[in-house]
Amino acid sequence: MAQEKITQTAGHVQLGDFAPKFAELNDDVLFGEVWNRKGLSPHDRSMITVATLIGKGIVDSSLTHHLQFAKSNGVTRTEISELLTHIAFYAGWPNAWAAFRMAKDVWAEDVSADDNGKAAFQKEMIFPIGEPNTAFAKYFIGNSYLARVSTEQVSFSNVTFEPRCRNNWHIHHATKGGGQMLVCVAGRGWYQEEGKPAVEMRPGDVIHIPANVKHWHGAAADSWFAHLAFEIPGENTSNEWLEPVNDEAYDKLGK
């Protein structure tokens, strides 16, 4: 899909009569050419611009404009929060505080006290969250959601976990083949095999789970988490659900 061309008219509208050349450079060159160059997406250019402005101590209305522009370019509430937290150590704590106050207003509509951030999380990924995973709820701590993505050729689903939600230890049995593959599509979570350290999962990470291996997976304490789950064909396959991952063991993982 072709990227929509970025256009800007603020320079001509506000300064066209007073400073026509500056208006031309702002609208036609900076936004008309530089922002539309190949090599970086508008999303990435917005992240870079916001970080640069805060680094230079510019936390006035121009930053508000670029935060709004960043949101329109697909920067999520989670991403802007992580960006501001990171650059606070380099750009200065007061600058980060000022930027957070602006960002909180810009992304305010993405926060809902009624859904614990569920609606905002949905905006971070292209796959649907789906419906409450009631059929398997007894094997989960916390709320999870299931969306069937494909039932043809390769059957797979998107599974979403609210913060701290995780499934019980379990095993995908098979005498030949079998097992499962997980692909993280949004948020942050954990995967752990029995006797091994837990592995952090972020978008794009892939986990291959052999058959007959005891394991569990779920969300980090401070983040929603979603992964695609692919059941690998095999012979004599079955799932065995075991004990929950208790709070004491889970909390040792940190956030």
C-alpha cells in the first residue's frame, strides 16, 4: 500500500503574508519533501522529531503539534510513553515531565478506566482481540481473549492477555510432530519451559515449543500481551493442563 503523502499548510496560513519564503520552506520543503522522503516512515520521523525537540528543551506549542502529528502517524500511547521515559535520562527530567503532561492530553482518549487499557491495546495491533476466552478460563490466571484468525490450511488464533494474566503450566503431547509456535504481535510477555529461565517476548519474537515439553506463557505485569498461536500437526496429539503459575514464582520475573 502506497504511503499517503504528507502535506502542510500552517506556514502559508500563519506566515504567508509576513514571511512568504519561510512559509514556503516550512510547508513545501520541510514537510513537502523531507517528511515524504523514502527510507524512514512518518511514524519513525515523528519519534525522531519529538525526541529532538525535547532534547533541545522545546516543550511549547510546537511540541504539542508534533505530538498530535505523531499520533496521527501511528505512534501509540505505549510507544510515546517508552520514548519519553527513555530520553528523560538524556534530555533532562523537567523536559520529560513537561512532555508527559502534553502527551497525556494528546493520547487521553486512548485511556479508558472501564476496560483497563484494552481499547488502547487494540490500536497497537492489526489482529482483533476477540472474545473472552471462557472455554479455557479455568486454565488461566486473569482475563484472556481469543480471536480465530484462520481455520483453513493452517489454523491459528490470536490470544490476548491482560497484564499479569498467564496460563497454567501445560504440555502439548504427541507421538510424532506436534507442539506449538507462538509469534508475539503486540505488548510484552513471558514464555518459560520447565527447568529453564523465562524468556521475554516482544513484537516479532517467535517461540518454537516442542511436543511433550512442559511450559507456560502470559503477559508481563505492566503490559498487555498478544501472540499468534499455531498448533503444529502431529500424531496422537493432546493437551494436558497442569498447575497454575503462582504469584510467588511469577513475581520473581519482575515487570
